[in-house]
Amino acid sequence: MKNDELLGTLRREGTLRLGLKEGLACFQGLEPVITEQGMNGPLQVYAMDDLWITLEPVPGGDRVLRAYASRSEAEDFVSRRMDQFDRLWDGCGCRIDYDRRDPGW
């Protein structure tokens, strides 16, 4: 998927799940603005055009991309996801729904 196609899909859908290779290829040569260590690998935020995009590795190796209109919205997602990971480590017995736009169980 080319970046213009990717951005168009993210603008329409808000989220997109891609395979590992395709998910990483979209961001080749770009530096993440934010990187946090998630449960399945680095959770990163990229600035592309007018969007702030989170790139999250999920169980099974896929990558879920989410588009936000502002950096603060993307930072809020990362913060809430990291809070979820903390609760998981505390043994809440919950399962994360990785395909949701907003952090949810």
C-alpha cells in the first residue's frame, strides 16, 4: 500500500490493520515522534501530512495504525494504552481489543 493510499484509508476509516512487512514499509525513512515500549513491541507515533498516526504491534505480528487530527490526541491514545498495559501486568485478567480506535477491552 502506498502512503497516499494509506493516508486516504486512514482518513476514511480511522484505523487500519496491516501485516508486519507492509506496516513497517509505510514508515520507512521516517523517524517516530514518540516511542513507548508496549506489550508486543514499540508503540510509535508518526507525523504524516496533516495526520498523527500511531503504529502499534499486536499479537500475531500485524500492525494496527490509527489516525488522529492532533499530536495531543495521539499522545492521549498512547497514554491510555500504556495505562491498560499496566493494569494487565497487575493481573486484571482483561483482554485488549486492538482493532478499536480508542483503547478498549
